[in-house]
Amino acid sequence: MSVSVKDNPSFELMEQFGHQTLVFCNDNAVGLKAIIAIHDTTLGPAIGGVRMLPYQRMEEAMDDVLRLSRGMTYKAAVAGINAGGGNAVIIGDHRTQKSEVLLRRFGQFVEQLNGRFIASLDIGTTPKDMECLQMETNHVAGLPKSLGGSGDSSPFTAQGVYYGIKAALKELYGNDGLAGRTIAVQGAGNVGEQLIALLREENAKVYVSDIVEERMAEVANKYRAVAVANNNIYELDVDVYSPCALGGTVNKETIAKMRCRIIAGSANNQLRDEREDSQLLMEKKILYAPDYLINAGGLISCYSELAGYSASRTAALTENIYEATRSVLRKSLSENVAPYQAANQIAETRIADMRKIKQ
């Protein structure tokens, strides 16, 4: 019996986002349930993080991996590196369910893709975890520095967001100085904390929130930031709202409360609905720096590891996020399109151009 693509939600989602490959990884013996999504490999093999979260529904995990992998394609394209986009999710609590055998079994699935997907860091995984994967596959990045890898990529991600914030300030105010600017950082994880450190070094006033109150208090005290309840952060009258936790925090409900002038953070998929939420932001005159544009520092770090780039070359590529952000925001303004559309157009043009010489 033939099965219509339209009868299969997995195929429907792949068709909607333009994905090439979707792999389901299952091994009950080790407790592994995972999905690997490869979106596009025109520019090179798909590099993507391995995210481990306790998704409540398979549909939630599918939506996450498909959106994240598509974002990686665009992220690599606008960053100017020769890599495609992919991502993986492991369904489970990384604090209690992660083990060597689970990671190594996942590494075997990565190996079966013959280099089309290169696994790297994401929420719930560490350089040590990448070392476990390397026991089964060489298609991995973000290894510990002791093994010649780039280690934790969060400093580069934070640095890129820092440049993105400064670029947005320059476009809006004509000056990218941070002294006296007010910035609300949602999420005090590795990236959020390092971003706060960079902002405070230049005397920005920083508000911080996190769902873990102890962590929020710790980071606030360490950097002399102002702790704010998570639900109240949207209503702050600040220059910049910087989402640095999970995605979807910019949506119809939160936009109605927002009093910020700029949105620029590290979280992936910040807009719950790209088209609808972008329109609402434009109506409120809130400048949005596309997430995959300014959080590309982590990807740049992993790609640099694979390409053998020096630390100075990696830093220079990350610093380029400043001018790339300004270019996107200027294109958005001159063409009267949402910033995410301007960024998408730049990414899609590069991919289309490279496709011509690879046919």
C-alpha cells in the first residue's frame, strides 16, 4: 500500500522547512531516543548542536530539531563559513539520564551518516560529552581543548551577541557605547553570564532573570546586576531585551508588554511566529537583531576547530558579526522588510549562488 506524503506529519514538516534528511535514533537497551535533522548541505557538511532536553511530546522534539537545523543553515550562510545546517535532539533529562553508553550509541548513529552531519555542543551537552561521541565517530566538534578541540563554545556565542547588541545600538542611536545603557538579560546560563560580564565591563546597567532563582541571585551578586522575576522582565523600560535561554519568548503575549527598544540575544528561535511576531515588533518600533545572525559565535568556534583556524582568525570571524548585523538592519530599513526577512534573503542568496557552482 502506498502512503501519501501528506498523510505523514514528519514528511509534511520536512517539506515545509525544506529539509533533506530526518533520522530517528532508537535503542531501548541504552535508553536512547533521538532525532537528527539535516536541513541543507549546499555550503558543506551540516554542523549542528546535540541538544538534550526532557521533551514531553514527540511533536515538540520534532519542531525543535527542524527549526534549529534550518536556523543553522542560515547561520552558517550569513556568517560566511562553508558549512551546512543540521541539529540533533536527544529526548531525556541531561542531569539524570545522560550516560557514556547513551552518548556512544548516539555517536554510532552519527557515524552512519558518513560525515553529512557533524555533531557539536548545545543545551544539555558539554565538551566531555563530545569526547564520548568521538569514541564512535570522528564527525564531531567542540571537543575539550586537551584533545585539540575548541572546548566550550559559549564564550564565542556571548561575544557575538555582544557585537550584535552594539551594532543594533549603533543603528538605533548612532552610538554603540554601552555605558549607561540598560539591558535585560533573560537566562543566566553559560552564555547569559558571560554576556553579562561583557556588558558590565563597559558599565551597562544589567537586569537579569532566570527560572532558577538561586542561579539568578548568584549571577546578579557576582556582576552587580539587578535580579528581576522572570515574568516581569518583559515590562522593563530598557534599551535592550536579550533572551538567552530557550526560544519562543518573543510572541504575541509578551510583545504586548514590552517596553524595550531592541531585542538582541543568544536564544535560538526567539520569535514564536516569525511572520506575525516580526510584524508586531515593527508596529511597536522595536528593532530585532535576528537570533541566528548574532548568536553565530558558537558555530564559528566549532567550524574553526574543524578548519584548523587560529584563535585570532576565530575571533576575527566572530567580530564580523558587528558589520553583518548592521548590514541586515540597514537592508531591513531601506527595503521596509522585517530584519529576519532581510537576513534570510542574504543567506538564501549565498546558498543559491554556491549551488550554481556545485551542480
